[in-house]
Amino acid sequence: MTNDKTSAWTRPPEWLPDQPSATGHRVGTREEWDAARENLLVLEKAHTRMGDELARQRRELPWVRVEQDYRLDTEAGPRTLAELFDGRSQLLIYHFMFGPSYQAGCPVNSSIADSISGVLPHLHARDVTMLLVSGAPIEQLQAYKRRMGWSLPWASSANSPFNAHLGYSSDPDTTRAWVTEQYGSLPPIVDSNARASGTDVVGYLTESPGFSAFVLENGVVYQTYQTGWRGLEFLMGYYPILDRAPKGRQEDDGFQLWIRRHDEY
């Protein structure tokens, strides 16, 4: 019997079956795994290069000057959009779903804020300020922030059309009409998150999740990028990790229904 530790990996174990395992997943030899992994690596590298190209094209989007003098409520009082840059030249905003009728922040949005909060020092080192913006009053946002233990700044658009103009807040009547049109077709996660946020479906959907990017040059603020919904998965740090776990996301028809606030698991 050899003492070579690598041989155990390169030599097919005698017990290895040719048929699917008891779990239903195909089991193969180490040689088969190596070959399949090499093929997958080619695709993963292509995916990485495509991601680099998409990032380059995002940076080349034309900038749009922000003409309106938006003022958002913060813990330190009302601040203009330019002041929210906090001395840096780049501003990233996550439009967090916490509307006027909510009693607590959306659980899925809360999981995203968990991911953002820990990386702030690294963003600051690259001349980037990042914060949350929501439609609820600033007092509610600050109380929820304390509950969650986050250090990231949070501004309220309760007294500003900022969120509405960017397409992330809508009035209840408009939302109710849209919900009526969608009757029976909304995924279960909507009702689940509405109840968890202490509101109804209409109140919940007056807010939408989103990500916006701005740059400040010569005293002028420009919008440079915007995305929402599935485009926000880059902020959900647990998803790419789960995508590499043996059983993946395990969501199937229960899209995001498993997600809780971090103090509720």
C-alpha cells in the first residue's frame, strides 16, 4: 500500500459506483471529475472575461447631469446630493425597500445591507461613498439601523422626490392599480416580505430595490449607472457562495422565501 497522499485522489476508489448515488447525483471517477472540471473552468474564465467587458462598458456610459437640487434627510439633518458624497468623488446608493407604511425594513433588502456594511472601509479607500436611501422617515430608518447593527449611512427621501424621480418609489394609488392588474401573478415572496415588513402588498410595492451611481466633478453631480431587481445580485454576497456549494441555492419555486433578517434565523 502506498503512502503517497495524492494517489488516493488520482486512483478510483474500489467502492465508487458507476450508477447515481443514493442522493440521485451522478458519481464518477477522479479522472472524470478532473476532465469535467477542466471543461467548466474554460466557461468560468470566459464568464470572468465577459464580466470585465461589461464593467468596461458600464464605465463608458454617458453621464447625465443631475439638474434638480435634491435634499435628503440624514442623521445630521438635511443634506444635498453633493454633500452626501462626504468629500469623495463617487457616490453609490442602494435604494432600500423601507416605505412610509413599513414597520421594519424588507428582509431581503436587509440581507443586502448586511453585505454592504462590512465593505465600506474598502470602498472609502477607493474614493467611493456608499449609503442607503429609503422612503420612510429618518427616525424609523435610524431605529432599524440600530437594531441591525449596521454602520453604513442611511438617508430618507420622505421629504424629497429623489426616490420617485429615479423610479424607486411610487404613490399608493398608482401602485394599487398596478397590483390589481397583476392579480394572481405576483410571486409568493411579495406577500411574505410585505407581512414581514409590517405592511400590505400595495404598501410594500410602493418601493422598489435599486442601485444608482453618481460622480461629482467640478461641483456638478452626474448620474452614471442604475440597475434593479435581478441586476442587484452582485450585492447579495451569499448567492455567489451558495452557487458554488454542492446543493446551490436550493430555492426552486421558493425564490428568496428562505431569507430572514440576520437576527431572525
